[in-house]
Amino acid sequence: MCFRLLPPSSTINDMDAITGASLARELGTSPPRIARAVERLGIEARQTNGRFAFTRRQADRIRRELGVTPRVDGLTQSETMVLAALRGAPLGLISARAVARRSGLSPTAAGRALRSLLAKRLVEQANEVTAAGRAREVKVWHANILNPRWPKLDPILDRVEAPGRPEPTVQRVPRHLRHLFWNTAESQLDVKRAGSYIARRLLRTMDLQGLAWGAKTLKPADWEQGARARGLDPKVKQLAHNLAEASP
């Protein structure tokens, strides 16, 4: 399928229109995948001549749907997405499935990319003790920021955006953090119903893994309400305000 800007007779101004080919290059994907996203999202971008021309708003919707993966010499698209996911997880990720969820890939594709990146010494595995109901040793995946290629890779990976995914209907505190809520009722583990309580608990425990998870999951209002808890150190309250500003 060919994507081009429309002639001046188009209803979209030529100076504002974005071609499918240019958008595909920006996102690191193919024009057919752009076309499938257009159909899936129900975007009205097909012109009378059968070609596509996107407004800025339409292009933004496709970016959110497909994510952004700049091309990196020597790396496949999946490897770039996995490396970006690990870059954004300073404490590491404990399984290929966790990497898959963070990167937007399937577990099979994430596992294949991890093995390849391990051979290239761009990622590494370390044995670490984690509390997941009980203390146990697990292998945690990390980005190898000491690799000589890292200084050039880092600014490129910063531009990677994982594909958007719909929010789950019910989101709960993950099992590996349940030890922080050992005396909490099941209803208080529901993020949507008890977000402020969860924020307070995380601020009181100051568990780094818990805070990292909460930063990606809780709403700004949850952190702001959590900051009102009695007895919190002023520095912890300021952390809560910072998390509220940075929350999605």
C-alpha cells in the first residue's frame, strides 16, 4: 500500500498532513501496520484517491496505539523495545514475562530478544533475593549500562515508547509486593478502590520496588491523599508530591 501527501484539493492542508510512510519511519514500523492501526482505531483518514493523509491528532492516536521504536544499528525492533524496558526498570525485571509486559511484546518475542541481548552483553542476569510471600532467590534481568555501546544507545532508548494497552478492569497489588500489605484486607488491594490507602502504605514502608510499581500505577490524587497521612516525615511527603506530579 502506498502512502503519500494529497494534492492541494485535499480537505487536509498539505503543510499539516502527515504521510503514512513518514509516520512509519518515525515509529520504526511498516506502512501496512500503520494501515491496520487506522482500521482498528476507526480513523477516517482515507482520501478520495484511496491514499491516507493524517492530521496531527490522528497521528498522535496511532503513536499511542503502536508505540515508538527508533531504529538502532545492530538491534532488531524487539531487542530495542526490550532494552528500553530494562532501561526504565533500574531495579531490574524478574522474568521474561515481566519484560514482555513492560515492553509490549509477547513473552516469546521478549524471551528471544533477551537471549540475543545477553549474547551481545547488552543485558545481564543477577541472582537476587526478593520477598514474594517469602524470601527466595531469583534471577533478575538488568540492562548492562557498563557496556561500551551504552552512551550512544541511551539517548535513543529514551525515545522508545511502548505500545498503548487498555487498562485492566481490575488492577490489584501484585503478588511480589503482598508482603508489604500482610495485614491488609483483600478489598484494600484493589488499585481503583483503594489507591490512596495503597499510596499511604508504600510511603510508610518506603520499599523501593513498591514505590517503583506505585509510580507507574497510582493516580496523582492517590499520592496527594497519601501525603496527608499522620506522622510522615516531611521528606516523604515531598516525595509523595513529586510522585503525584510524575504519575501517568
